[in-house]
Amino acid sequence: MLNTLIAAPGDWRIRPLPAFTADQKDWLTRGGSLTAHLRKLGAVTVDVTRETVSQPWRDESSALNITPRTPVWTREVVLNVEGVPFVAAHSIVPLDVSSGVWQAIRRLRTRPLAELLYSDSSVWRSPLTSRRITARDPLYALAAAQVHRETPHAFLARRSVFVRKSAPLMVTECFLPALWSFLERREPC
């Protein structure tokens, strides 16, 4: 099953588009815990916006190698740095394993998912993929709800599939304009 899980069906790309800025390419391809990277910018808090049973979005079922109508546990959160929304995240796991191998996802509350993913050395991660998210994508509404100024035409997002004991969990992270603005204002290294 590991070889069949590729988070890049459709227009998800292994390499970010050349037109992206250096910061965008960096954040779209950074390995490890996104929460840990954000903590280097300031205090991180997690706002849970939705946890529910649902069905995968069209491209998610093929990336997880499940049928389109397979019930999934969905968790959506916003990662804030110093109280400012920097990332909107959408995670899914097949419902049957949300009560088994990945049951801890249902008990995270406002703790970051990274606590679950990076505390177990048996968890395998697919390559990161990325793309622009536009209004036709379901993730766009979650991201747009976090923007208090003019909503951009598109957001940049990345995703990957984590596997534990052959059970997949997909994480999609959508970067919000406040992160890019923060990075533009920071002092050069």
C-alpha cells in the first residue's frame, strides 16, 4: 500500500511552480513538523474549526487509495502565530482507522496534529506536493474565512500522506497571506 499512496493526483505537484517566491518554495517543501517551523516565528495556537464524519474530496480518495464514498474522519484547524492565522489545515483519515490505528486524532482537541505524527518513528510520510487553491476547491472556503482583508484569488497549499501500520492519514496545509507578509517583513538572516 505504501507505494500506491501518492499525494499528487491531478494538479498537485512534487516541485513547486517556478513562479513562486523563494519563501513560498521553502515553506511548501519543508520537511518535518510545520508546527515546529511556525514556533520559530512565535507562539503557536490551534483553533479547531471542524471535526466530523464526512466523505473525501474528489482528489483525496485517489491519493489515499480509497473509494470516493468511503467515510472519513475530518479535522480542520487554523494554526495561529501570536494570534494571527498563518495556516488553515484539513486532515482526513478513513473512518474505520480513526477508531483504530489513528484513534488519537479524535482526542487532540487544540493540540497540533504534529504531536501525533512525529512522536512515532513507525510513521512514514509521502513526498510533499503543492498547488494553488482557488475558489473551486473546497479548501478555499476554510482559508478565505481566516483572511480579514481582501481575499486573494488563490492560496498556496501543500499536502502529504502519513502511513502508520498501513493506515493512511492525509494532511493538507493552506498557507495564508499573513505568513507571507510576516516573512517579507522579517530581518534578513
